[in-house]
Amino acid sequence: MIVLKLASCPSPRRRSLLAALLVGFVALAFLPITAHAAPTKKGGKGAASHDDASEGGESPPTAAPSLPPPGTSPLAELKKSNAALKKLFQKQPPSWSPETDAKRSDMRKIVSSFLDFEELARRSLARHWDGIAPKQRTEFVGVLRDLIERNYIKQVHGQPNYNLRFEKETINGSEATVQATLDSESNGKKVAVSMEYKLLYKGSHWWVYDVVTDEQSMLENYRAEFNKIINKESFDALLKRMKKRLENTE
């Protein structure tokens, strides 16, 4: 059964890492598809696009990745998104107030402004993507997006204590990686975790399609679980499970 929540953790360090990730803007890096999913190594190649609204109201491009203009910085864009989320975290309106709904809506907009949901969906389905109809692809992307966003907002709400330091960017054509360190605290002990963001340049800015932490990849974790369910049952069964989980998060 798909549960998109924290898996059981074998060590205090892993528990603190997962908790810290869930209060950072990369919270979705460790939202495994099954409670007993084994973490997988980073990897995966390909390119696609998505439909979500980006920051500033633009629609992300549906074309293939393109070469970025001189002076474009994926690191700067990630810092901007992180700063916007931290500012939202500091607001603590009553749960019954309209401001709370507005805060959640703003969080979703920010997440959609840097995460390429269709790229993540296409790569996570891998060879299965070409075998499903365009309508099924659109539905899958939408359900995956809603699951990630809702779990993200549920976990991060009211927990602003983290520090994400962006340190180095490497650009190679239309692809980029950004190195960062996530600083957090668990039981009075400081925890520093190295992270790597994988991005593609599309349209007018950089889009994240994977986050790797301790050599464990969000994308590869999803891919392994999706492939297992589709091979054992079917794509329709996978989508049905995801929809059921989405209903349980509402």
C-alpha cells in the first residue's frame, strides 16, 4: 500500500535527518512510496516538462531543456525559494483562520515554482511512461503532485527550525547540480547533512527533478517502488493506490 510518509528509521541519525528534511523546502526528498521501501542510489537520465504554475504566474515550459543564458544561477534560484518558504514558516496564524489556508496555498505555489513534477513523474515511471496514454500521464502527474504537496505542507506546518546552506553550483549545458548542507538539531545535538540538487533549465529558469541525500535519491526511490507495483499488478493499480492515499490525506 502506498503511504508516502516517513519510513521506520534504523538509527537516531537517520530519524533526525528525515525530520529535518521534512521541515526544509526539500521535504519531499524522503517521502517514500512504501513504509518498507529500501533506499536506492542516485541516478537516472532523461528530459521532459510539466504543467504547474511557476513563481510569478508563468507556466513552466513544455519544450525540452535549453541552454541557459550567461549569468543564470541555479544556486541563486534555490536560495530565493528557500528564503520565501522560511518567511512563510515564521507566520503562525490560528488553524481556523483564512490566513492558514492562504499560507498553505502560498507554500504550494513556491514548491511548484522550483520542482518539476512532470520530469519527476516521467523519470520515476521510466520505461512505463511510453506505454501509457497522454490522459493517463496527465492524471498521474496531477496525483503525484498533490500527494507530495499535501504531505509536505502537513509535515512542515509550524516547524521552521532548520538551516539550509547552498554552497556550490555546477552547470553543464542545460543540466546543473547544486551542493548544499542541511543543518538541524535533534535532542540537543547538531546534525549536518550534505545534499545535492539535480536541475534542468527550461524556459526562463532552473527546475529541480531530484534531490540526493547521503547518496539516496528521491527519484530512484520512487522509480523502484513504482516499477515494483506496475510489474506485479498494473499501472492502473498504482494510480488507484495513489488516489486512495490522496483521499486519506484530505
